[in-house]
Amino acid sequence: MRVPLTFYKNFSVISITVSIICCVLVLASGSPYFTVMAFWMKFFSNAGLLAYVHLFRADQFTFFANLGYSQKQLYLQFLAIDFTIWIILNSITLMLR
Amino acid sequence: MKDVLELDGIYLEYDLAKILTGIHVKCETGQIIGLLGRNGSGKSSLMRIVFGSLEAQSKSIRINEVSQLKSFNRNISYLPQEALIPSFISIQKALKLFNIDPQCILDVFPEARESIRLKPNEISGGMRKIIEVMLILNTNSKFALLDEPFSGIMPVHIETLKDYMWSKKNEKGIIITDHLYRHVMELSDTLYVLANGKNYIVNDEQQLITRGYVREL
């Protein structure tokens, strides 16, 4: 997991900030149904982020390819890590509500 | 036992412009293969195809007669012309990801001690290139593809790098391309020039003139 975590770390500030905003919105709305909306917000922000990486930061993929990781593998593992964090943060938010 | 990398049947075209049409290159561990050619002759494209980061219309890449269908299988490492280590990763971290002991770089380039602690965009372009070449040469891959490994490096360090490549060829097969062609010629066991989409073996330096690569020797 060292390699996917290193790739994730590059975008973790933006990604975790969006997750926290989602949690704040769920808390502020007071409704657990808002989680669905927060999910879509997270989904589209990640799609935008990965599109940006794909189009403008593609030069870094040679480094990861030398470690045996294709772009597709990195994207999938990025999403897996990010949605795990999102689920944990949302579960805590729903418990706090 | 020697490992053998063979490339042939590579066909690449962009917008009907034929870039590579008749390539046959064989590289064994213990060998350095030099590739020369004019700008746009397809040297970098060939390396990217072999590495797996560029799709060709057709290709056959084999290691020990086994087709390499999966890209990035770690048998082949690749140094691109551009920067290799992303700017957000420290050099120390990058070496750690490849399980490379920084000492193996410091033994050859003691002046890299300070640079290794920094991020690639915080050090000079030449030192960055040296570290990246050393990184690729120290991976566990059987073959290393080096695209312009000498660009931006001062002459005294080029000589050190050449000696190191020479010592590393016992473990690896190396394919190298650089416009500092005299260095490539000195290093290479076999030298090719790419022209008209094909590779031609260079037995006589005069052929570099004939193929339009240099005006005079």
C-alpha cells in the first residue's frame, strides 16, 4: 500500500477537505438523507480531481509505472482510499448528530 | 544465464505519418545498446513502446522468448527525457519506494548527500538527472531504458556515470539514447541509428554522416 498511499498523499489535502465539507453539510442540515447528496458531491469532486491529474499531471505516471503501477491501478486505489476515509468521516458525523 | 530482450514488428504511425516501421533490436544482460537518430526519428517513442507507456499499432516485445503482454511488469525500467521523480516526493522517499539504499548513490556521487534529503524541484537540474539515472540503474529490473541520461550533466559527472553504467551492465541490459553521441558510441557494444522508421546497425562512424545524423566527425 506504500505506493498508492504516496500517490494519494499528493491530493489528500483537497480530497480530505471535500470530505470534511460534506460532513459539515450533513451536520448543519441535521438530516441523514443529506449524506446521499454529500456522496454525489464527493463523487463529482473526485471525478474532477482525477480528470485534472490525467490531463495536466500525467508526467508523474512514469515514476509509478517503474514501480509496477498503471494509471488505472493508481486511480482505483486512490478512489478506494478516499472513499474509505469518506465513509469513516461520515459514520463519525452521523454518530455525532 | 543471460536474459535477452528482443523487439521487433513494431509499427507506429501518427496521423498517417509512419514513425516506426521496421525495428529489430536484441539486447542481452551484459550489453549496452546505443540508439542514435535525428529529432523525431522515433527513439523516445520506441523506448516508451518497449516500456509500455505508449501503444503502438503493432509490436512484439519478448524477454527470454516470452511475450511481454503486460505493461509495467518491472522487468524493464525506464528513464524518460523529462523529470522522473514527481516534485511532491522527497528523493529519500522515492529511493525508499524502490528499496534502494541511498548509500549506493553516495558511494559514486558523494556530493549528492545534501540533495538526497530534498525534493527534486529544490535541487539543480544536473543533480536531479544524476540521481534519477542512478535510481533506474539500481532497480531490480533486468533491462534499463535510458532516454537522454546525460542531458544537463557536467562533463566530469558524465564520465563517472559512464563508468557506473559500465559496471552495472553485468547485471542489466541497457538501451541508451542521447544526442551526446560520442558518449553513447563509447559506451555501446552495439550501436544503431534510427532513420526512416528503421534501425540500421552502425559499424563505421561514416554511416552517421550517410544517415544524416552528423555533418562531420
